[in-house]
Amino acid sequence: MTQQREFPNWNNLYQERQVETMPWYNPDLDVDLEQALTKLKINSGTVLDLGTGPGTQAIALAKKGFRATGTDISEAAITQAESKAKEEGLDITFRQDDIFHSHLNQEFDFVFDRGCFHVFHPDLRQDYVRIVHNLIKPKGYLFLKCFSHLETREEGPYRFTPEEIKKNFGDRFNVLSIHETVYQGTLDPLPKALFSILEII
Ligand SMILES: C[S@@+](CC[C@H](N)C(=O)[O-])C[C@H]1O[C@@H](n2cnc3c(N)ncnc32)[C@H](O)[C@@H]1O
């Protein structure tokens, strides 16, 4: 049976702690995403950074010329991401939005989920897959980074095997690739992660 995992109140967390100290904080574009975009020759279009947190990925993608939207359940995270983007002179849409009660009414060329899916209770996974599928244009992609079953720390988010990713997403996405990697951030050693490229069916 999957171990039940606990998560903070996200809004309190972003009110109380500096984003730079958070385990997932990575000011650079996620290297696995960068490689995937290169491989698939994607260099323009619209992207949703789902569960954007500090907004680093939306910001890095906007700097590369993508039209970026970042959403997060935490209003405090969104306020900080917005102010960082403004400081950098970037035009990014940041919105407070709970993916399970989303007000997004647009489809994106691709969605990047770096660490959001893996915080959801297993009972919510099929809702997530359906909702995210509806946010992606035909032939679009979901790039998904989540903790790997190889990660041995006790605490933290849910972990996945490649088979579990295929089982969760396979009905609505073609699973183009899944590889073992790390989750770049402030933890040492970096947590083991899976990076999946999922193409909408
Ligand atoms: C592990 S953090 C990753 C943040 C960011 N993607 C990054 O890589 O820096 C997970 C994020 O998911 C957000 N989150 C949690 N539940 C959510 C929900 N239901 N809808 C949208 N975002 C949510 C949290 O507030 C948090 O910022």
C-alpha cells in the first residue's frame, strides 16, 4: 500500500519562508526540460508552468521567448513570482489557481509540471490527468518531473516508477520517454527523480 504523505499549507509556507531556501528552488531552467525542448525542436509557443511556486521555470521559459503562464494554489507564491518577473522586465501571466478547481480557460502548447503532481494524493491522480489533458492543445506535451522510486529519503512527496507513470497517464497520453534524473534544488544530495515526456492523444 502507498504510504500516505503529508504536505504543508502551501500559502503559509510561501508567507513564512524565503523561496531560495525551499528544496525545489532552482533559478535556472530545468536541464531535463531544456534537453527535451531541444530534442523536440520546440522553441516557441505557449507554456503553462503548473504549480509554479517561486516562478523560476516560467521566468526561465519567458527569457527563452516562450509565452509563459504560471499558476499556483498559493497566492503568496504568485505575488513573489510576479514581482520577480516584473524586476526582470518579463511579461508573464501569473495566477493563483488550484488545478482541481481551475479557472484557466486556455489551451497551451505544453505544460511543465515540476513537482506539483507528486504532491497529490493518489485518489486525485486521475482527475489531474483529465484536467491537464484538457489544458493542452492537440499534439501538445506534458513535461513531468516527479520524485523517483529510487529516492530513499523518508520525508517528501510521493515517488513513482516508470510503470506507475505509464499506468496513470497512458490512457490520455503517449508516453514518449521516461528517464531517471535528479531534482535540482537546495537539497544535498539532490533527490532522485523521473522526467517524463508525454504527448497528448
Ligand atoms: C514542490 S513545489 C514545486 C514548485 C515549482 N514547480 C518549482 O519547481 O520551483 C510544488 C508546488 O505545487 C503547488 N501546489 C500544490 N497544490 C496545488 C494545486 N492544487 N494547484 C496548483 N498548485 C499547487 C505548491 O504551492 C508548490 O508551489
